[in-house]
Amino acid sequence: MKKTILLFVFALSVAFAIAPQAMAYTIDINGITVEVGLLDTLRTSNTVGNSKAKENAWVNGFLAPGMAEFSYKTESGDTATDGNPWKWYAIKEQAGLFAFDLFSSPDYFLLKIGKGIAKKLPGGHDHFLFENTGNLQWAVISLKDMGFEAERGNTSFRNIGAISHLSEFSSVPEPATMLLFGVGLLGLAGIARKRIR
């Protein structure tokens, strides 16, 4: 039995060693290499109105009502004085990928582009909702995923200028999840009390 377990653990170790490891992307800031995590997932896109209320309703309509809460918005005119300058960085390892230093480490972020550019993209959408994965402090996007390559034949810094703002959204825990968590804590407290007696 011991040999079987040891053999299984050894095989599992070898499998993990051989498997390709996901490498985090990096950017260069003033000669310093900064790790920004992996590519964030484009969850959906659509044409949405120009108000914060419409954007919030669209995000919550996609995720589930009341599941996301707006936490911060950075616009292209913002400067470093607000603590989060409007600055995109090119990913060193792959062309067409860009990173942005987020303000609140959100679970989701929304990018909005101008309607003039949106009309030239394949879907004609002006809002893009990404799920923030990996390093939550950084947004890492692919302009190709958003359709920019079809619009101008490339995915360069010129395309990044079409993004007018980035809104950050944090997940709100479901009441049922919180209730289940509370019941679990009560159960643990009951077991501990029973052992003390």
C-alpha cells in the first residue's frame, strides 16, 4: 500500500513538473520589469448607453442582479494626481497585449470606447466587460479580442487611445452564500462547545 501511494505521489510530481506552467506577463516601467499577471478574460461586449446607471445595469444584468458593485472609474483625461494615471503599458512578451494599473483590485472591469471607433469594429460594440484574473491589481487585455485588428489592421498604442474610460466592479457576496457560511460557523462553534463539555 505504501509503495502504491509513493508511486502515485511521484507520478503526480512528475506530471506537474512536465506540464507547461502559465507564465505571468511583464511590462517595463522606467527600466524595471513588473509582473502584471495573465490575460484577463473578455466575458461579453455590447452597445450600452453613456450613463453610469446604464453601465451598472448592463454589468449586473450579465452577471446577475446585484452581483457587482461599481467601485472606481478612470477616464482617459485623468492624471497621476488621483493616484491612478491613465497609462497603458505594452506587454513585453506579446504584441497587442496591454496592461493598466487598476485602482481597487476589482473582480471585473469595463472598458468603453467611442461610438465612432465602435462602428468600425466587427460587432460594433462600445462596452467590453472583462473578468479580472491572475494579478487583480492589473488589467491585462488583448486588443485583438476586442476587434481592433480588424478595424485598423494592427493592435498598437494608437488603438489604446480609443478607450475612453475603465470602470471597476467588485463582486457582492450572495445572501445565500453568506447564510451558508454563517450556518457553517455555528456548526463549528457547536462542535467545539460539545468537546469542551
